[in-house]
Amino acid sequence: MDKLKILDRIFNPKTVAVVGDKLLNNNYMWLQGVKTFQGKVYSVNIDPKEAVGIEALGIKNYPSILDIPEPVDYAFVSIPREVIPTFLRDCAKKKVGGVALFTSGYGETGSPEGRRLQEELMKLVPELGVTLIGPNCVGVFNPKIGLGNGPELYHGTGGPVGFISQSGRNLLDFAGLAYQHGIKISKGISYGNAYFYDSPDFLEYLAKDEETRIIGIYIEGIKDGRRLFKLLQETTPKKPIVIWKGGQTEAGARATSSHTGSLAESSKVWQTVIRQSGAIEADGIEELVDITKLLLCLPQPRGYRIGIISMNGGQCVAMADTFSRVGLEVPLLTEKSYQQLSEIFKAVGSSYKNPIDMGLPWYLLQAFKPVLEILGCEERIDTVVVEIPALFIKMAQDIYPDFANLIYGTIFDFEKTVGKPLLVMLPPSFHEEAEREVRERFLQGNIPTFSNYSRAAKALKKVVDYYLH
């Protein structure tokens, strides 16, 4: 059967079996992760004591996968490695659609026994014709149908971002962190040691998946680099791909070897592959989220020129320095814009060369909308960055009840009508509740926010590079 059809059955199962879940030290974590699954869920466990606890969850348990009374599209397996061959033979008889193997302890251990079991697995799986993902993985995450890898993940709604991760923890962390920033997953996969299905297989699938607009990848090693490079070249013009490569230092390479058994390639080789393929390189999970957020929220940037609006002169200086250091420009404006700004600022001593220091006098609040409109029409500005403390919005709202709505409405209207990218800086303060409330309000309007100037600048530079190169 075609690999893409096989993966489609695994990513969109109607029936799921969770094999070997336990109460002790686990609290039935894997079964808890599929309680929201919209299809049918079965458990497979030979321990009668565990069966009692599992059925108390409302999930039918069977001693063998062969006993499940209907076809099984996807099985998630956490059982001792020594009994895996017997279990896989049963999967072959049952014609299970695909197996995600959480069980570890194979070649990545470096032990003779681990290598022996790996060789046995590598020989057995092709003979049986079983589709196996892993070992040492947490398998599929499809929030739209409620298929999770653990109880902490959201469910019931999907999004446009596909995520491929060699690490199970990084899949869970990315999904959770991204969700806090308004980013939702279409389909996610943790594939572990990649004995049979590797990152190119999942990339090929997500490249053709209609629900996926952006693809994120965490990768430690690759068996077929040429295939991956070819797929990246074919996919990046249609869908942005953001890659976080693990194991680029000597210490990281040692860690990847013991984690998934991956051999580390030179960081220069990876940087060349990413650059020449048109993908975007991320340096860690936070930057992966930052870049993805901008790709999702911003209209396509037209250039590197930044217009900055701030409520404080010191922040103007800090942002101008930070954005300039990464290769973005903070240019002077046209004479027409300066004439318009001079009419607005003639009564106060604020600076408006770019960055524009709005100052904090309350009578200047009414100037925010016309200043933003001027930058929206300014031919020398490609992207607008607005710095405004969340606490300032809250304080102003107490004095001028309509002020917060003015700020939100002005920025939301800009995003809808002007067509230039705009992002909001919310510098950290001691008032976490105000920050959370303001951030969530901007999220509702699809406006990306950052609390760290450096993170915003680096992510924006990489996104502009993607579109202009």
C-alpha cells in the first residue's frame, strides 16, 4: 500500500488500541490522552489487576489485540521490549493500520542486548509487513479528533501547523507552548529512533495535507539526507518549513546518540541544507514558536525596514538597537511624513524621527491613531512595531474607559486595512495579570505579541528572509 495512504489511516484513525498502559508510576497516562478521541478506544493488557482499573475508566480491555472485535487503525504500545516480536506478529494477523512504539532500549543504548534486539526488529518488521513508528516515540497527535499523546494536551480543535519531532517531549512542549500563543496543530508526530519511518516520510505527508499550511520540524539525525533535501526544496515554496536541528555541538551530538541513536552531522552542513532548500532555521523551541507565530499572523513582509512606535524614549533606543543588530533597518521617514508628524507633536518635546516616542502625557493618547496611519502610508516602512506596556493600557483604561478599545480597535483596523505587518511589544512588568489579559485580547485580533525585543527581532528577520529570498 502507498505510504501516504498508510500514514493517512494512522493520522486519522477511527479505532485506537492502547497497549500496556499502567496505573503505577503512570496513572494510565496514555489512556487518559485518548479519552477525548472521537472514535473507539480499546485497551490491551494481560494483567487482570490493571484490567479492573482500565475498565473503571470506561474503556474496554482485552488480553490480546486479536480479541478486539473490529479493525484497529492505530495502536500505541508501551510493553517490555522482549515481548514486542510476539505482539507484532499479532498485529500482522490483525492487520493493524500502524503501530507507534513507545518502548525504548534498542540500539540507542549502545549495549549488546539493545543492538541485538534492534537487529531482530529490523528484520522482523519488513517480513510481517507491519507499519511501525519508532521505537522510543509518543506517536500521533491530532487534536481535531481528540487523539493525544498525554492528558495535558488540548483537544477538540485543530489548526494549520503540522509538527514533526524526533523527540516526544519536544512534540508535547511545542504543542503546549504554541497553544499559549494562539497556534494550533493540524497533525503532530513523534517518531523516535526512526527505524522504518523517518522525517522525510512525514514531511511528504504533511506537504500534501490540506489542513497544514506551515510545517515545523525537530530533528536529530537523518538516514536519507538527499530525499529530505529534495522534499524541502519542493515544499518550501508552497508551505513554510521551520527546522530546529538538535545535536549541533559535540555535547549535543553525544546526547542525540544516546537519545534516539542518531548520528550527528556537521552544523555547517545543516545550515547549508536549510539555507539552500529555502527552509527557516530555528535555534530552540521558543524561536520555533516565534517564527511560526509570525508566519501565521503577519501579511507577507515587503522588506526589512521597520517603523517603531513606543511610549518611552528609553525603549525607543533599545528597540532601534536590537532590531538593527539582526540586520533590519530603522530608516528615516519621508519629508511628507515628517510634516504630518510635526503637526501632531508640535505641542510636546517627543521625538518622531523613527523610532517615534509617543511619551506618556494623557492628552497625547488621541495621537496614537493618526501616527499609526502615517506609518501605514509611509513608503519607507515595511513593518510596524508598536511598544506599549500592558499595565499602561490598564491604567489608562481606568482614567479613560474607552482608551483600551481605542488602542485595540486602531491596531486591529490597521491589520485589516493597511496590509503591512504589525507586531506589538508588551515589555514584561510586575503585573502578570494585566499582561495576560492584554496578550489574549491581541490574540483575538490575530496580532502577534512579544515581551522580548531580541526574540521579536530575530524571528522577524528570519521571516522576512524567507519571503524575500
